[in-house]
Amino acid sequence: MSEVLTGILAILQAIVPSLTSSAVVQQVINALIQVIPVLVKEAQDLMPMVKNIIAALSSNPASTADQLATLKALDQLTDSAFEAAAAKAQAEDAAAGAS
């Protein structure tokens, strides 16, 4: 599964700088909305790629104000989900060490 996600994210990263249509920007945002929960559960090491895509879309002149607001929310969601997953992993490690 991780290889598939890596491939999808690599393609998105490659095409984001060349996007000139807000409709296509929206399609990428919709894809990110669907993939972020999977990444948090399955492949946290791919989160930097998502952050790069969000940053590139945020600086893309084709992005509308609504899309920029959605991207900002996605960025915050990504940060909080990653922090929650890291805290959970630390708690599990601490519990395992105490056993």
C-alpha cells in the first residue's frame, strides 16, 4: 500500500507546480482529503510529501481563496493528526517499557 501512496504523491508533487486551473487544484485537494487519513494510519513517513503538496498548492496562483482556506485547514489537520499519532506511539512505547 505504501508504494502505491508514494507513487500517487510523487505524481501529485510533480504536477502541482504546473496547475493553472482552479478546478484541477480542487481535484488535488479532494485527493488529499481522502489520502491524509490513510497516511496517518498507514504511512506516516509520507506525510512530508503531503506537506510539500499543500505548500505548493497554497502558493499556486490558480488556487482560489476557498481552496487556500481548505489547504490551510488540511495543513493544520495533517499537523494535529501526526502529533496525535506520535503521542500515541510514545505512550505505547512507554507502556511496553513499563511491562
